[in-house]
Amino acid sequence: MRQLNTLIAAASVELRVRVREALEATLHAETPKIAASGRLALQMLEHGSIDVIVAESNLPDMTDNELLDELDMRGFKTHVIVLSHTPMANARSAISRLKEGRLHFLESPGITGKSSEDEFKRFILQVRRVLEKITLLRRVNGPQERIPTPEMPRPASPVVYPATRVNLDSFRPKVICVGCSTGGPAALEVVFSRLKGKSAVPILIVQHMPPGFTASLAARIQLVSGLKSAEGRPGEPIKPGHVYVAPGDYHMRLAQNSGDVVIHLDHGPKRNSVRPSVDFIFETAAHIYGRNTLGFVLTGMGEDGLAGTQAIKKGGGAVIIQDKESSVVWGMPGAVHSAGSFDAMVDLERCADLLALMSSGR
């Protein structure tokens, strides 16, 4: 397997040394090129093949948003790993990269004596996981790393399995939960494009994203769906016709409070190595709504959502998963498929049709 060509963009010599040590320790990256500024990094990109840029969040000559803007304007498809102690505040230029899975976030490693060897080992492990993810995405998407477009022939009806499967023709959900990860923002735009400002049920979304991006994602969903959409707030009662997005770095659950179903947020331990986790919203929705719960599992890496779909099925609810051909990464829906805890497996366009149908109240 070819090692990734990497470029470190950081003003601090100590940080550059630390990141270089981590990259080389993963065995997934060639000896990286070094740039002390954003402009120098862009010049090096013009004259060499770079797969991954590891950049500190605010370089001396440009912010991370400005660097991403420059990369987009120049047409670079390079993956970017942003190192920061705090998340980016503005997702404007980053949202397109999030759609394609080309933007990644890591906490900046310590560069003083306070940084223990165990902490640095954890940083190396995190870097290795991101590089493995990038390698997989490049293999799935090819050199241009474009998201597969849903232009394939659409099935006349969902592939519905027998026995314990729910009859979707007569299914009437009272809540809809959607979970996704890599490739999710673009998939969500397609799936929510059919709603036309109408939904008879509340819809809750968990997309694996860092803080600072989920508010922009909610705004984008509101634009394409016509539904009121925002990050979920603690104690907020959920209402039909509204979309609630789990805030980055917070688990979102549902709870009952004086007759209302309300949103609960917490910064508890990561589950399936992620926060927010799809499993929590699926499980708590299934506990409250039982057989009237509908879950969608869209494109994403890993197995988050698997336990949640099993809870939905145990309660008599329904689960729809995205098929392999239209997924950027068929990890999350693939895990659900292997476990058999789903009722229909369809392409992305059919997911959009089903969401519009199931949310209409018919």
C-alpha cells in the first residue's frame, strides 16, 4: 500500500517536529514536507503531489478558513487535518470538504515538557486512524475523490426482507432519527431535498462533526428542506415539522418531561469512538416511541448506529439503510446490514423519497 505524501504547515518548529514524529511513527506517511506559513504551503502544493496537509489552525499569514478557501479556489482535492486546541468558529469554507470527507480534526499535540509520553502515543494513534480513513476514502473514491452521484437506475420499490420486517406501506412513524458520518452532509442534502417545508413528525439528526460545524449543517438542511432546523438545545421539547441536529461534541438523547419529549445533551464519554453517537438518539427514541420509531442509517465509517437499530427493531420500529453503491463509505449501513436489523436497503434517492413519504403523515 502506497504511503501518503504529507505536508506539515505550522509556524512552531517544536510543533512541526512533534507532528513529523507522529506521522512517521504511523508508517502510513512518507517523510513529510515542511512549510512555516500558509503561502509557502500553497506554493509547495503547486510543485508537488501532496495527499494530506497537516495544518495548525491559525498560521501566521492566514487563518484555517482562508487556507481552505485558497485550496478550494485552486481546485486542490487534498485532505486537510486541522490541529487546534479549539474548533474552528466559521464553517463557511469547510462545509464542502466535510461533504466529501476531506476535512479532519485533531487536538494539537503538546510541545512542552507537560506533554507526557502516553499523551503523545495517543496522538500517534489518532493520526494513524485518520490516515487509515484517508487511505480508505482515496481507494473508494478514486484519484478525484468525488462523491458517487445517485444517477444509477432506481429500484421500483425498496428491497424489503421477509419474516420480522415492518411493512413500510402501512408504517406511520411518530419520530424519525437519521444517523450518518463520512459523506453525510452531502447525503443529507439529497435526502432532505424532497420535504418541501412539510413534516408531520419531528426529525432528529446525528452527524459525526466537531463543534462549530453542526450549526452550519442545520442551516443548510433548513435551506434545502424548508423545515425549521437548528442544533438541539437542552430541555427543548421536540415538535412536528422541526429538525434537530446534535451539536458537535455532545451526545443527544430524548427524554420525557411532564408529558413532553425533550432533548437532553451531555458531554459524556465517547461511544464507538465518537461524540455525538447515533446509538443514543436511536435507543432513547425507541424507548419512548416504540413501534412508531423510524431510523435511517446513511453513509459513514464504523459501526455507530448498529446497537441503536437493534433497539428500534426490538421495539417494533422500522429501519432504512443506504445501499453500498450510493454510499461514500458503507461502514455504518453495512454493519446494520450484516446484523440484519433493518427493513429496507435503498439508494440515496430512494431514501429521500421514503423520508418525504414517512414524514408526511399520509
